[in-house]
Amino acid sequence: THGFYLSLAAVISDTPVAKTYHAHVTVPSVILDSPLSWIRFALQDAPSIWLAEERVSISKYAAKQMKRFYAASSHVIPNGVDTDRFHPMETDYRQKIGVPEDAFLVGSLSALKKYKNQEKTLEIFAKEHAEKEGSHLIIGGDGPRKQHLIEKAHRLGINDRVRLPGFVPDNDLPEFYNSLDLFIYPSKWEGFGLPPQEAKATRCNVDYVR
């Protein structure tokens, strides 16, 4: 709703509006789960897009979606990574999460929602890494799928080496990425996808999967 009310306030106060557009989830399963909510959310963005004097999309995909949904053009300015924060560094983050320093640590980071597809991360770890001695998996983030992921880890027989610590504070993210040997990003949809870029900035190997 913030886009609607900000636009209304801007019109009343004769204040110029600049809109940054991050795109809407277009995964069919997400839309079908709650079609009315999706439509309402998409419509709420319309006033701020149509009234904006300048429009910025965070990716070419987002710009195409804005054109398709709202018949509006925009400048593309991709999200960036602050390399003063995200860079290779020594860290004791493994000690904080109880993972041995010599372990092969696989990680991922996202909201634990269905379209983020973290079930795939568990499956990949179970298939390709669980047999490696000393391998561990950490999935940072919180959301409605957390209990489901915990149960899936039990079914796959990897629960003793999987950690789901919940939300990772922004200040901890550089250490989180630097503690990893491999970062997996299984999301089915992204307007841009910032975590893999942050991981790359720390020289962590990144694997995009679906």
C-alpha cells in the first residue's frame, strides 16, 4: 500500500515522484496460491508508476515487466554490491554457528518462501555433498517454509548436518558469505537476485540451480 499512499501524498503536496521498481513475482504457483492478493499487490503499484516523473527498474527483466503490466518505460539501474563491506575476509562465523573450521560448508540465503525453492538446496546437498566427510549446510533466512524444510532435512537423513538459524542480520552478511565454500541459489524467480552477487564479491563459489 505504500506506493498508493505516497503517490496520493505527492499529488496533494505537488511533490515530484521517482519510482524504483523491483518487479512482481510471476511464478504460476505463487499467483495461484493467492490470486486476489497478487492482483491487489500489483494494482497498488500502479499509481506510483503512472504518476512518477522518473522511473527506475532494477533489471532489464523488471523494466520489461513494467512495460508489460503498466505500459510505462523506465531506466535500468541494476542493484549494486557495496564492496567496502562484501569482500574476502577472515571470520570466526563458523565457530558462532557450531561448524568445524575444516568442514566443507555449503550455504544459501533467502526468505523461506515457496518460490525461493530451498527444498532444492536440501536435495542437492543430500545428493552431491552429504557423503563428503565433514560437509555441512546452512540456509539463512526466515519464513513460512522453515518447519517444512526442517522436516524435509529429516526425511533426507541430513538433519544432523543442516542448520537453519533464521534471519541473518545485515551486519553479519559479509561474515556469513565468507564462511562458505559454496553458495547455492535455487530461486525460481527474482527481479534481480542480490545474494549471489554479494557472495561472489567475497570470492565464494556460486551455483545457480532450479
